[in-house]
Amino acid sequence: MQAPKAILFDLDGTLADTAPDLAAAVNLMRTQRGLLPTPYINLRPFASAGARGLLGAGFDITPEHTDYEAMRVEFLNNYESAIAERSHLFAHVARLLDGLKQLNLPWGIATNKAARFTVPLIPLLGLQDAACVISGDTTAHAKPHPEPLFEAARRLHIKPQECWYIGDDLRDIQAGHAAGMPTVAAAWGYCGTTEPNHWEANAILDSPLELLELIRLKYLPTTSS
């Protein structure tokens, strides 16, 4: 891992804890069908997996089911109507971003969340200072394809290998590897159903502030004072 010229982040489960609102969108569907809500603890790990993961956890349904597409649309409409009721930045993320600013390191977002949701959500979360925002439909491909990360690097005017990518899902690390970016697994996030130590990330961190320490102390030693 060479010293970065920019930092890219996933959104859900990395910068922001959006699981409460995503889970609420699923459970609204369940209660409207006369079903008990799925326990939040069962839905939270799938928050980075979008509609596919959350509908699978909440209804045991896959995209091959004849009802899936209608339920996906219903879920997304529910989510859009209450997109930031309980979502918030993870603890210490604001301090991390302030630290990056002090180091003159630009940062951006590369998420699989569609622009329909990122455009209103990002300012509500206080992330409007991002140097770039790549949504799930910005390019023709979504992660784990590397194209969203290539596009982010182009917008930041740097080479992909000069940027670190931080994410809480295996797809993030796969996308980073495919793009030639050093990768960091955000173990403070949702992490899906597999442990980050199986992802082959370049680093695994338990707290956002550990990323700042990694940059300051190991890769930018002249700033450590």
C-alpha cells in the first residue's frame, strides 16, 4: 500500500449506518401483509446488499421468484419515502473526514446505491463535501465490477492505484482488487455473512479513526506530529 492521493469510501455500512431505515422499509412490507416484523438483528447484516439481500432476509425470496420485481419496487418506494429517519454517520466518521481534510487528502464515495437515493441522502448525512459521488447507476456496471472505481479515479484525476478503497462488503474488496486499488475492510460495518479476514483486503480496521492512524503514522510519517 503506497501513500494515497485520495480515499474512496463505500456508503452504506462504511460511512453511514443506514440499516435502520432499510430494515424499516422491509418491515413495513411485512406488517402491511399481516406479518410480524423481522428482527432488526437479522436484517442488519444485509443492509449493504440492497433490495436483493434485504428482501431475501425479510421474505426468503430471490430475484427468480415471480413476485420479486413488484416487491423490489415496493421496497424501494418505502425506503425513498423515509430515507433518513434514523440513518446517521458511524461514530468517528466525521472526525475521520476532518482529518483527511487536514491532510489535504480528497475523498469520495463509490456505492451501489442508485442516484435516486444518493442524491437526497448524502446532504442529509452531511457528506456533501465528497469530491466525487459514484452511484450504482453512474456507470454501466456496479461493484464488484471495477468500473465505478475507475470512474471515481478519473473524476479525482488520479491513477486507480493511487487511491485506497474502503468498504464493509466482500464486493467492495473485489472491486478494489479488480481496479488495482489498495483495499481496506471496514470491520465496523455490516460485513454481510462472511468475515472480513477472508476477503484478502490489504488491511482490516475496527474503527474509522484507525484509518486516519494508518495514513498518518505509517504512510505519511512527516504528518504524525
